[in-house]
Amino acid sequence: MMKFAVIALIQLTTPTGHSYDLNAAEISSLRDPIDLAGHWAPNTHCILVMTNGRANGVKEDCAEIRAKLKQDPRYGQTPCVLVCGGER
């Protein structure tokens, strides 16, 4: 019997305009960027905190990313409790 791992990727954009695909299951939370002394690049509209503790700034706003995550067929089964707004 063969087993397959399914990875759902969402396409996002860096603040500098480059597209990349991100594993949706690795997102632990989203937050609005609070720019302290220029920490985030211009055009950063949402911060994705990953399950490994790293943070990624993206050009899309958090509401747009939440909508993309809700389109994921595994929505509600990923570790994104804060991203999903507590809805399971």
C-alpha cells in the first residue's frame, strides 16, 4: 500500500514583488505588521508566523491570506488556530 503526503501551497508575494509558494500547514498565526524602527520592508501588509518560529512579511493583507487558507481543503485540520480565528 502506497501512502502519499499532500502539501497544499498558497501563492504569496514578497514585499519586493517576488511570488513564492508557501506550505499553508506551516503557518501558525497572522498579524498586522507593527513597524518598530523600520524592521519590516515597505509594502509589508501581513506577517506570517511559521510553526518553526520564523516570521515572513508579505505584500498581501491578512484578510486576503485568511481567504486563501479557507480555500485549502484541509482548512480546520492545520495548526493555524490563530489564523483560522478559532473556527474549526
